[in-house]
Amino acid sequence: MSDHQDDDRADALFGALADRTRRDILRRVLAGEHSVSRLAEHYPMSFAAVQKHVAVLERAGLVTKRRVGREALASGDVEAVRSVASMLGEIEAVWRGRVARIDDLLAQPTAQLTTPSEQPDTTTHTTQEK
């Protein structure tokens, strides 16, 4: 996958997870398959609004749906959730590396942290006789 495709996938995943209701729906369908109509019973919104939330999760690849008669059954995709965790792990690794570098800098003696213009002038000056 190209970097652009990876970024598009990350945008879709994190965009889908940015909403509290979608995160709750995802938790429910990761625990077990649910009909969309059953999911709708848990939220103070219309069935159509819940359908839209499920569709966002489905487009992001976090949820899969299948039809059984008139019911649309949704289930969570554990591998997609793992990919989100992996992306966050990569970001955390970068962050931890930066924190470690800051820790290393702070552990250095202060003389090494000053710039040449900040160091005291140790040159000797001769005075001219009058």
C-alpha cells in the first residue's frame, strides 16, 4: 500500500472512531453479532441515524454486515481494530523516542547544553600602558 493509501485508511479509521456512538457500536459488535435494529434500541436517535453510523464503521472496515432475511447483522472486525492499535503503537514509538532524546539532553552537564555565545569569555586581555 502506498503512503497516500495508508493515510486515507488512517483517516477513515480514526474518523469513524472519532464519534462516541460509533465507538460504542463497535464495542457492542466486537462482543458479538448484532442486528442493526437491535443496536438502534440502545441510542436516543432514529434507526436511520444508527444505520448511518454503522455504514461509516463499515466503510472504514471496522464492521462487516450480512443480511439474514430482512435483518442486517453487524459484527466487528478484530483485525481492523488491531491495525488501529498498530498505528497508535507507531505514533507512540516516535513520541517515546523524542522523550528519550529530551531525557538524554537533560542528563548532560549544563556546560554541554550552552551555545558558544552563552559560554563565559575565558580569553585573557592585556592592558595597554599609557
